[in-house]
Amino acid sequence: MHLFVVFYLSMSDILIFNESRNGMNIYKRFFRLLGISYTIRPWDIAF
């Protein structure tokens, strides 16, 4: 689970490179836009 999350984070490193401090906030906003709880596993979203 954690490795998968790290994989997602690494894939978006370029997008949050200049916003590393607010990186998690960006992901929380992303999940909020999807209307999905942040506790749901990434692969549940992907598949």
C-alpha cells in the first residue's frame, strides 16, 4: 500500500517539485475533487 502511494507521488514529482511543502495538500485536494476519501487505496481508484 505504502509503496503504491510512493509510486503515485514519484510520478507526480514534476508537478509538485516547486510545491514540495504543500505536496500533500495538493493530493488531498485532488482526492476531494474526485469525491473520494483520502484513506481509499490508490489501486481501488485505478481499477
